[in-house]
Amino acid sequence: MTVLVASDLDRTLIYSAAALGLDMPDAEAPRLLCVEVYQGKPLSYLTEAAAGLVAELGRTSVFVPTTTRTPEQYRRVHLPGPPPRFAICANGGHLLVDGESDPEWHAGVRGALADACAPLEEVRAHLTATADPAWLLKERVAEDLFAYLVVERKLLPQSYVKELAVWAEPRGWTVSLQGRKIYAVPKPLTKSAALAEVTRRTGADEVLTAGDSLLDADLLEAADHAWRPGHGELATAGWTAPQVTAVEEQGVAAGEAIARALSEHASLHWAKARREVIRAVSRGRD
């Protein structure tokens, strides 16, 4: 019996300084562990308690970091515990096996995108034409799979993301606002598709997932049990599903609550599997 745990990273398990949400007195703030450094500066954190829980997940489950980050961006993150054998990057565009992208999986994804949606060049041209320099900080393409804008949230008109989503829908693309980034992602490019492949390869009989954004909705729907934080796109939209638990906490405290829930469920599954093995061995001796 194998349990697979696939969790989004940013704003689900790990948090930038701006996303920590430490609204308690400084003397009561939790101890934090830095898990990512970028250009010589600390960038992403989780609480020390969450760090221990994530390390435990690596021992009691097939733990699969699942992210919209590119492989290069993902490799900057050093989570506690044993290195995961599998990781899902670029929103499912890359399936990493022992740290290396599976070329067959990546080629299959590219073929599916070419057949199912408008080309990246068209979407990128629209983003460039409609983004206002007053609030646009950067325009980027990730792995030639999807595009995103880095924006100044305080200046971003509330209508822009909605209008972009309406434009993208008939072209087979999804729009998601996460922190300072507006993502435009092809609909066939999903975390759940890559999750299904990892589930097939590992033979997992129970799947646990977690995520905070609209790009995580399919990941949560694909699970036996799933969790989302009290912040993020899904929380704002009031999104839920029968197998999804919404934790009340926000910020890095939500990351700890989710890590605890995942660890507790994985540990129960692991203990049950261990008992069954012991019983089977005992029957064999009789």
C-alpha cells in the first residue's frame, strides 16, 4: 500500500517574506526555516514545525512537489527530508525523475498543446499589447509552455484579469492571478495529468494533494483527500469540492496546518500498511 502526496509549493507549503502573513506580535512569531535563496538572498520559508512535518512526509509517502515553477526555479528550493524522486514542474509540463526532466513526458505534453489551443505567440502578443507599463514590471515565458506577467498589484486594475480570462477562454487558455504574477496557461497543461502519470508509475492506492490557486483546482479534484489554505484564489472564490478541506489559517501558518494534515494522513496510511505486512508475515510462519 502506497500513499502519494502531491503539494503545490508557493503560498501552500513555502512562503516569501511578503506572503508570510505574520500578524501576531513579533515575540510570538514562529521560528522560520529558509528553503530557497535567490541571487544570494533568502527568498522562501516555512515554519520549523512545518519543516519537520515535510521531512516526515518524505519517509511515510511518495512526496511529489508540484509547482508552476520551471525546473530551474524548482531546483532552488531545498525542502527538508530525503530528495523527492518525482517532482512536477511548469504546471505539468515537466515531470522530473531523480532531478531530470522525463523527455518522453515533455514531448507528449508539447504535442497535446499544439493540437488543443491557440499558440503561445498569440497569447504573448495579446499580453504585450494590453499590459499597461504603469503596472507591468516584467513579461516572461516559461519553458516555451506558458506566459506570465509580473505586476505591481496596487496599480493593477481589478478588471484586467477578468477581461484577460474572457479573451483567453475560447482560445483554450486559463488565467490565474497569484501574488504579483498573472499566469496565462494552456488548458491541457495541468498538474493533474502529471499526477496521474506519477500515480501510475508508483502504483499508489491513495492520493493526497494541496494547493491554493485556480491552477491547483484540478490537482485537488484528482485526490482522495485534499487541502487548501484560507488565502489565495480558491479561498477568494469560495471554491471547494467534496474531498477538499479548507484550513482556516492564512499565510505561513496555513502551510504548517496543511503539512500537519498531510503528514497525519500519510502516517496513518503507512502504519496501516505496516500492520498488514506484519500480519501477512505472521500468517506465513503459521
